Amino acid sequence: MSHPPHGTLNTSEPHSARIYNYWLGGKDNYPADRAMGDQILSVLPMIGEMAVQNRAFLKRTVRFLAGERGIRQFLDIGTGLPTADNTHEVAQATAPDSRIVYVDHDPLVLAHARALLTSTPEGRTAYVDADLRDPDTILRKAGETLDLTRPVGLTLLGVLFHLPDDEVYTIVRNLVDALPSGSYVVITHSTNAATGEAMEEAVRQWNAASSAPITLRTPEQIERFFEGLELVDPGLVSIPLWRPDPVEVGEPQVMDEFGAVARKP
């Protein structure tokens, strides 16, 4: 795999994927990322836990689709930096023959993508360098690894908030329309329904520092992504409330990251 062109990895400016990596306890981050990460944590201490919960939601939903719904193909768009419990690791632990295609358009993620390309002998993983704004290219390249005539689990976790309203709903619709009946869509999206002003201030600070600004949406706006699909119980909820593992102690904390799983009829 080719390395990104020289100069595309600017370590002196905070970078969203590296800040997220820092919150998850990863090693792929630099002083500028940690400083910005700490600044946002000071405004919204819960945001580090939101990063952890997003990963836990990924694990539960992929395990659910592979284990209970028989899904053997996953299209993971907006992959982010590799950490523990990547989609292929979770899916192949349940179903070793699972195929996973990762999609991201970030030179930093591309540079680390080899870590995502380990697979069981029975399954396959692939990495597509493409932008979410170009669903046709994503689908064409994904089709080299996945059989798009058979059900697919499409995951869009923590990525749709980077796109404005005038294009994001059309992009999701185009992706879903290309998948066969019996496919599933998994989405998480940030909102301000739980913490209000604190979340809005955290996003203001993020947007001031990042080249990938965030748009918060209400739960009703997030639900629009699932129009025409059948929501799996419990529907669209704060992500810790989506089928929490029974071993988790105490009451799940409501946070400004909502998620859902839906089936295409």
C-alpha cells in the first residue's frame, strides 16, 4: 500500500482522528492533538466516554448482525484509526467467513490501514480510499470484495455529522438504495439532546480547530436517515442504551451520541 504524499501528515495541527484516538487511549496522536483533546474534555468531560461508548456500540451491533441476523458482509465507512475491536475482528470472531470493506478518505488512516487488513483465512478484508461524498466510487470498489446482491451491514459511525444537510441525506439514500433487501444500516450521530450548551460549546471549539467541522442534529433529524427502513428494537437511543451487555454495572449513562440499527425490507 502506498504511503501518503509527503506533507499530508501535519502533526502541528490537531487532527480529528488523532484526537479521537487519544480519547480512546491510543498511541497515534501528537501534543497538538492531546492539547485540543484536553481542551474539549474541560468543556465536556463526557466526550472521552462518548468515544469509548461509540466503540462499544460498534462491537455490540456488529456482533448482533453477525450472530443473530446472519450478516456476513460489512461496509464500514468512516473507519477512523485502528484500535481494539475493529469491525473485522468483531465480525470474524462470530463468523470467521465474514468479509469487511473499510472506507476512509484520510491520509493518516490510510497510512495505518495495514492494521485493518488482517483477516481470518476464511474471510476477507479490504481498504478503500474514497470519500463519503462519492458513494458511487465506494460501491464500485466495495463490490470487488463484497457481493452486493447479498445482504450487507453498512456502518456509518460518527461520520455523518461531518456533512451538511443539503447532501448528507442524499448520500445515505444512495448507499442504502444500492444494497439488497435484508441489509442493515448502523448509524451513530452526535446531538445536543442530553447536555445542551456543553455539547454545543465542545463542538464550537472542535470546529475552530479542525478542518473537519461537525454539525449536531436533533434525534428527529437523525431518525430521517432511517426513513423506509425497519428500526431494530430499541430504535434510536443514546448509544449506551442500545442493548447494553448484561455484565455492565449500574445504569447506562445517557449521552449526546445517538444510534440505531435498521433493516432494509
